Amino acid sequence: MAVRPSAKRSLQVLLYSRFGGGLNFSSWPHRSTASSSHFAKTKASLDSAFGIVSRRFSAQVPAAADQMNMIKQLRERTSAPIKDVKAALIECNWDIEAAQKDLRKRGKVLASKKSGRTATEGFLALAQGQGKAAVIELNCETDFVARNDIFQHLALSLAKQALLVQSTCQQVSGVRSIGPEILEDSKLNLEHPKINGETTVQNAITEVAAIMGENVKLRRAFVMTTRSPSVLSTYLHTSPQPGLGRIAGLLSLEIEDGDSHLEALQHVGSELAMHVVAAKPLFLTKQHVSSEVLESEREIFKSQAESSGKSQMAIEKMIEGRLRKYYEEVVLMEQKFIINDAISVGTLLNNLSKEVGMAVKIGSFFRMEVGEGMQRIESNANEPVAQAA
């Protein structure tokens, strides 16, 4: 490391005052031969001392090529911005291990400061086990972070953890929510090159937030369990890799004999899970539509029909017609099948039942999308968007 001339002069003066402080040099221009000789020896000693100190000072800083190599290594380890990596190395005198610890400390402090920022991007992660499936939503602030492999690895790990937590509970058919607070203290074993080892869910989220430099949040988690025998089918839309997507559809088909016509059931189940994602049903059957919702829709349709100026009988017929259309829009069994809109989902299941020789029915379904209803769910994060038992 080069030392500026001004710094060199300052250091010489310091050393001079230290080594020669006990000498009484005269301010008069008169010089004796002895004093001149003594001064020359002192100056030589100072120059030698300065050279030693200068060499030691320069030896503490690696060469430019080594600096770049260390920056590259630490960047690969942490994924932190190059500016922060370099600053940490300089602060820690180019000790790469100390710099890595320093970056983690800085990142966790920044992560806690950013925890209140809005995070609506991210992915849904899905994990399946015997007769059950778990889906979680992990949010971040930007799509750029959502595409990062560390973020995606964490999301998949959280889905697997949600599946394990539910397995310790009583098995109940249908869809159940798991509050993020239930998962926060559970142990999580990460196996990513840049973040690995056993930790808690909350610490893992904080660690990833520190690396990414954004607010990272586990928003919600759900588990669907099925009765036996049954077939559980899933579909992920906009999926960058298996187990991840921005929209998830889950659906269970219940049958009398799970070993019969399994291939046909799985095929139809997969198509129906895709249908749930595309058609956005809110209820399984007409009977699942609550009386409050039905009355509200009827009042809206009545107000619209009365504005037409037609007779009361005509108005009643208009209301009934619009209610039938409403059922076709929001009730799964009444919806037109997206693969073949000539038939309804109910007709599809009737045809499947005839094909396999036994009754086939939908046990439950669930649809979930990244960021949906964010403002509404902030007050009740565990509320599902669409499900039926």
C-alpha cells in the first residue's frame, strides 16, 4: 500500500520527536561539527525506523489481485452486494471469516428495520405426503428476490416443515390453516451452499432477509388432508421449478375403492386442480353457499331487475335466471369444465363414476394466489381465500 508524501513527512516528524526528544538542538544558525554529525546519525536512524514501519503497514493489506479474489469469495458465500462485501473486508483488515460474520450482523440489523415494509411478491411452495399436502406463501418485496435460489430453497423447506408439523396433529379431512407463529420456533434443516445447518424457522427467514436486503415474511400456511381411500391432486401455475408457483390448486377425489382405476382418477383429479386455478370457484355445491351471501346477491339482482320497469312476474324470472348464472360462476359443481365447456364439473364426475363403476365425489378443494387480498388478510392472515369441506 502506497503512503502519500504528506503522510510520510508527518510520520517522520513523529518519529523524530520520539527518538530525538532528549536532544537540545539550538535554533541559532551556528552549527558545531559534533552537533552536525549527531544530527546526521539521528536522521539515518529515523529513516531506517520509518522504512520498517512503512513495510509493516503495507504488509497488512493484500495485493490488488488478492483483494479481488477475497471479494469474489465472500460475495459467493453471502450473496451480499459487492459494496458491502468490500466494506466489511476493509473493516476487518481483510480477514474473510471475520468479514463474513460482520456481514451477517449488519444484515440482521437491516432485516429487522425492514420487517415493516410491504412485501407482496414471492412464491407459493407445495409439499405432498401420504394423503396430505401443505402449501405456504413466502413473501418478499420484489420479483428479483423471488427468483433467487436461496429464497426459493427457503420456501420449499418451509412447505416441507408445514407438512411435518401437521402430521403430529389429529388427522381431519379438509383444509386447515397453520399460523406462522406455530412454525416460527420449529427446527428447520437447510441444505443450501450459502445457508445451511439446523436453525429455527424464524432465524432462517431473518437470515435470508439479511442476505437479500429485503423484508421476507412467511404470510400463511395451509394443509389439506384426505379420507382414505381418496386421490389428492395439485396444480401450480407459473412454476419456475417443481413445488413452486404463484397460484396453487388442490383437490381431493373420494372413492369407495382407492386401488381401482387409479390412473383415470389421477388424470381427472389433475385436470380439476387446474380447473380450480383457472375458474376460481368459491363453493363446492349450491348447499355450501351461505344464506347471507345468497340474500345479498338476490337483493342486488332485484334492484337491477326493478330498474327495467317490467312486471313483478318478469322481475322474479330475471332474478332466478341471474342466480343460476351466479351459481355457474362461483359453485365448482355448477361451473363449465375448462377442458370441455360443453359439460359441467358435476357432469364430468357423473361420467367418471360410470366409467369406474363406483361413486366419485369431490371431498374438498382449495385455491391460493400470491398476494391476493393482502389488505384484507393483514387483519386476519389465516383466512383462506377459497375452500370447501
